[in-house]
Amino acid sequence: MPRAYEEKHHGTPSFPLQVYSHHDKDGFFFVPQHWHEELEWVYVEYGSLHLTIHGQSYALTPGEFCFINSRELHEIKSAGESLHHAVVFDPGFLDFSLYDNCQHNFIRPITSGTLLFPTFCSAFPPEDHKKILFHMQKIISLMLKGAQ
């Protein structure tokens, strides 16, 4: 593993999910290369961001998002004024208290890292993109309201 391990805890032990929102007025936002165990969604509300994830470059524009799987080395840079959000959460947050077929076939492969989410939103059909974006925006909205 690369040395740029991020030791920061996201959320709380009982609710391991954190939303980070950043309005960059000047285009100087920069998060250097790092990795963590948590899963992360990055969504651009307006402006644009440049991300490097696992050695691949991505440019996100308004309404686009990307997914950063656990242990993927990544960095984020703004490109001018932007408003973007990162939803960072522990993969175990997806686990059910009752182990069933859904947990075994879908959730466990994600939490164990054997099933990876596609990185860039263009990997999803337009209708799925819309649904994912709607739910991501809802999570961000609810978390920001709760933080006030």
C-alpha cells in the first residue's frame, strides 16, 4: 500500500458517514494523494474538479460524480470556482444486522472489496445516473441539515 494513508475518522463510531462540502471561490482546492478504507462519492454541484483515482484522470463537471473504492489512491484538485461534495463512509455501514442472501450476494462483496463500484458516472445508463444522483443529493441535503 502507498504511504499516503489517511488516518482521519469520518463520521462517528455509531454513524460512520460524513459529508464534506466545499465552495472553492479561487480554484485552489487541493487534496493530495491519499487512500483510506472508507468508500467515497465525489459530486460536483457547479464548477469542475480534476481527480486522479488509481492512476486514471477524471474531469467532473456539474451533475457528475465519481466513486472511489476502498484503498484506491486518489487526489482532488479544483479548476476555478466550484461547489463540490464528498460522501465518505465505512463499508461496514452497508452491513445488515441479519445475514441473508442479499447481504451474502451483494453487500459482502462490496464490504470485502471483491466487488468494486464503477469509478465514473458515465459507466451508468442515463436513468440509473439520474437515480444515483437523486439519492446522493438527498444524502448530502439531509446530512447538511443535520449539521446545522
